[in-house]
Amino acid sequence: MSSDKDILVEEVISHYLQGSTIKEIAVVPPGSQDGKLVAIVVPDLDHFRKTGETDIHGEVEWEMAFLSQQLPPEKRIGDFVLTN
């Protein structure tokens, strides 16, 4: 049985995976960071190799901010960390 938080997280993951800089993403359900969603992001290093971009954190941050504009506030990621 899925909870509302599980459904919310799945919707958010699906939305952010549209980004070309994001290979994988895990989202921590709201409630643990002042109600903000927090994400662990695996960047798409193949994308960065192809484009020659070296500011991985900055590019992922920009793309996540862009994608966030298309979501209501409760579905926006408030903070993230990169990992491989």
C-alpha cells in the first residue's frame, strides 16, 4: 500500500529525471528538513564528457532550479547533494 509521501516522491523523481544532467536521483520524503524535499543526485557524467562542461554541481543546480519552476512548491527539491 503506497502512502501519499511515496506517491509524492515518485512524482518528483520522475519529473527531475527529465534533466539531461541527472542520471539517478533519490528523494527524501518531506518532514526531515523543515518540510523541504532533499535529494541525492548522481550526475550523468557521460553528458558532461560530451559537452565538456566541468562545473557539474553548478549545471545540476541550474537544471534542478529550472525544472523546479514547473512544479508546485511542495514538490520542489529544497536541497541536494551529488554522489557517484
